[in-house]
Amino acid sequence: MSARARPVSRRTAVGGALAAALAGPALAAGCTLDPPTSEPSPGAPAEPEPDADVVLLGTVLGAIDGAAALLAATTDRHPRLAGMLQPLLDAHAAHRGVLDGAAEVEPDVPPAPTVPGRPPLALDRVRRAETRLVGTLREATGAAQSGDLARALASMAASLTQHLTVIGTEGPVA
């Protein structure tokens, strides 16, 4: 004698499917419904690791500050170069302003710049420092995790590249 299967109501079928859909992923992932404890696990670090972009931002801000310090020292020592270098100082201030709001960061502290006594040598030092900063910004662009940060850094590198082109064509003021 065969046993007849009892018909399943629509409500039972939908309820069972919903329960299976909700329980399946939780069981597969090994999730529990117990709330997490407020105690950190014994091997957990006391402070979370800094975000990679925050560390990167500290490096970039330190590089910008170093370039700006050299520019300021150069314009102090050679006032005739101030007109040519002021747009770079303004660009560094604007770039710093953009990045300052990104995160609470302690930038790398740049060493005190030394400025050569002859204006052509001082200008050459500025060009080399700015070229290094452009390289730092380009590397940081590739390393940035955030798309917004990468775009901002790329824009800053392009801006400084344009400024360097102008400085390269003007040459030192005698």
C-alpha cells in the first residue's frame, strides 16, 4: 500500500523557502546570532592599524611642506625670485588646503632647507625639489586606495608640472 503525500499549502511552501533562504547563508558562513562581546580578543591589537591612504597622506603632506619651506627660504634669501616662485607657493598652499581635510594626519617633518647664495643655483635647487615632489605625487597617485584621493594627487602633479615648465622657460632673474 502506498502512502499518499499530503498536499502542501502555498503558505507553508513560501514560509519554508524563506526560512531556508535566510538560514542557508548564515549556516554556510558560520554566523551566530549572539551579540559580539565588548572584550577584545587576546591577540587583537590595542589600536587599529592606520589606513594605507592616511599613511600615504602623511608622506605627501610632508613632501609638500618640504617644497614649500624651500620656496619660502629661497624667496627670503633671493627676493628677486619671489615673483617667479610665488605661484608655486600659492599652489602648495592650495594643495595643502585640499589634503588637510582628508584625515587627521601628522605629516613627515621636513628638514630645514638650505638655499645656495647664487640665484641660478637656488632656482636649480627649487626645480629639483619640485621635480621630486611631482614624482612623489605620481607614485602616491598609483598607491592611493581612494579614487578621489588618486584624482586629487594626479591633479596636483599636473599642476606642478605646468609650474615647472614656466620656471624652466623664465630662468633666473639677475
